[in-house]
Amino acid sequence: MIISINMKADTKKRRFKLLFKKSAKQEEKKKIQISLASLKNMVKTKEQEDILKLIEHETIPSVRDAWIDYFLEKTKRSKYKFNH
């Protein structure tokens, strides 16, 4: 009896979450547009351009995030090189 009650509660929770869940594609696309626009303004070297192209064409979100981290690391380093 307890199992059936828990199962009903879990089903209701899932349905409730689905009502308010945003589409993953919509949310992902919004993040990409914001990120790419700001990253494009940061490009100063050929290497950064190449990394940005990899970011633009990457379809796996975790890999794209890793490329963005790498891009930001490279941009930070180049910032210090240009300022000195």
C-alpha cells in the first residue's frame, strides 16, 4: 500500500515539473546567443577566433562549456600580454 501511495506522489510531481519546465533547446539557444555575442567582442587574436569557431559549431553542451572556459582563459592571458 505504501508503495502505491509513493508512486502516485512521484507521478504527480513529474507532471507538475513538466508544466513549468522550459524547453531545453530554447534555454540553450538563449545562452548561446548571449555568450557568442559577448565572446565575439573579446576576440583579439587568430587563436581566439579559431576557438570561437569551435564554440559556435559544438553541439554537445558540456564540450561547448569547456571550450568557452578555455577561450576565457586564453583571453585573460592575452589581456595581460597587451597591457604590459
